[in-house]
Amino acid sequence: MNIPPLSNRLPRVLVTGSTGQDGSYLCRSLIAEGAVVFGMVGPEQESNATFARTEGVHYVDGDLRDAPSLRRALEQARPDEVYNLAAVTFVPSSWRDPGAIFDVNSLGVARLLAAIHDCGAPIRFCQASSAEIFGSSSSGQPRDEETPLRPDNPYGVSKAHAHRLVAHAREAHGLPACSAILFNHESPLRPAHFVTRKITLAVARIARGLDRELVLGNLDAARDWGYAPEYMDALRLMLRAREPRDYVVATGRAASVRDFANLAFAHVGLDWREYVRTDDSLQRSQDCSVRIGNASRIGSELGWKARTSLEELVAIMVDADLARIDAL
């Protein structure tokens, strides 16, 4: 796919959530194409000894909970583009402190949009939205851009509100803004508390004789799993379109947790049934749902499609975890 260049001069880009899975891949891609990249980080990240910097990124202080800090970050970066990837993302934890979720995922977006508007500069904006805005479904019907928003957890509600805010900024104020409705996307950079990485890390440890079993919840839960770096390409395509609009980013296929585990164990020559056991306490009410995205709009209008198969994605993740263990 051909991603349009930002401009004839050295473009400037601000990425929030720059140290996470998506932010890391996006920053690398932007640097590779010649952009001057600024990564916004909060004080808790700067003081964290494990804070992993991406070479070539200029880090600036900023917090979605603090409007003045956002204005200062924009003044420092003077960006042509802003990608908002910062969010509290782990769905199960959203019930523990929904106020904190909304302060970052929803009000934080409102603060950032207001700061961009107040700049008066022609800044293009992309919001990382989520398939959680659609809520759960047992039908397995693919969701597209016209699917009604029916979130069923605080995380999904916060992202749905942010999604509406971006649409309002575009339609009412003329901001060149879009939302990428991202279905599940994985990589070796996925934190270990997400089920895909939990599986691949356990498989690597079992293969190396460090563990004997993997405990999971509902094996029938099915998700549309894609490869994170490809999804970050979709964000750049969307933001540089002549008329930015919202797009679903997905593979169009769904696989169960059982399928994912089977592929991961098979990659190291093991039978998953000999190592996996289930624990009902790990199940959530939404785990019975099937979530599939219909990415035909972004395919037909921008030429994007998921290229990495599920088998390839699982192999990439397992191999990366094996390499990490072997390097210890």
C-alpha cells in the first residue's frame, strides 16, 4: 500500500501513548519515513526505571488529565499531525475505577481536541478508537462503521464518548479528524496480562521447561485478531486521506482462544490439551461473544487490508517470547 507523505518538508508529528505497543510501532514507522516525532509521556513514565525509549523520538511532558500540559506539549512539538493512542486499555479493570477511565479516555480526548482547536494551526488528528464501542454480540455479525454504538462496560462507554467527540470536532468545527475503530491487534509488544500474550509467553516457558501448565478462562471467546504494526499503517493512511473519516480496522476473521492456544502450542510441537486447564473465575460475561470487524470501507477507499495471517501472527509472538527467555 502507498501511504501518502506528510509534506515536502520535514513533517512534525505528536504521538500520545508513545511508549505502548501501538505507539512504539507507530513512532518507528514515522521516523522511518523521515518525520520529526514527538512522544508525549506523563510524569509516571519519566520516573519509571523501565521506561523504554524509542530511538529518534523526542519526548515531551504531557498528561491527558491536565489541559495546560497538553497545550505546552503542542507548543513544543508544533505538529502537523497528532495521533492519540493514550488510554487506559485493560477492559476488566475498567469496573474498578470508571472515573479514572473516563478522565483519560473520554475527558482527555476533549481536552486534547480543545487544545488543538485553540492552537489555530492546521493540525490533523487521529483517535485510536476501539471495537468495544459496539458492545458484545453472540451472533457474530461483522461490525462496520454504520453499526450502532452499544458499549457494555466503562471502557467501551469512555471510548464511544471520545468517538463522538472526534466526529463533532470534524463536523461542527472543521477539524481534519478521524477515528480508527481498531479490533484486537497483537504483537510481541503486547503486555502479558492480555490473553494472547499470556498464551504465547506460557507456551515459550513450557517449551523451555520453566512451566507445566497454562490457566485460561473461556476458551470459546472469539475475537478478530490482527497484527499491530499493520494497524498503525492504517492510522497513517486514514489521517492523510483527502477527507479524513472514521474506519473500522480489522481482519474480517474470528478465532477462539482455543484456536489461538492450539496454534501457539503447535508452533513448538506440543499438544495444547496436555497443558491448558480452565478456571471459571477468569471468565467475564462478555467472553461468550464473537467480535468480527468488516474493514471493507478502508479497503475500497484507501487500499488497506490485513496481510498477516493468524498462524503467522502467533508464530511471530511465540518466537519473540522464546528469544526473550533464551536471552536471559
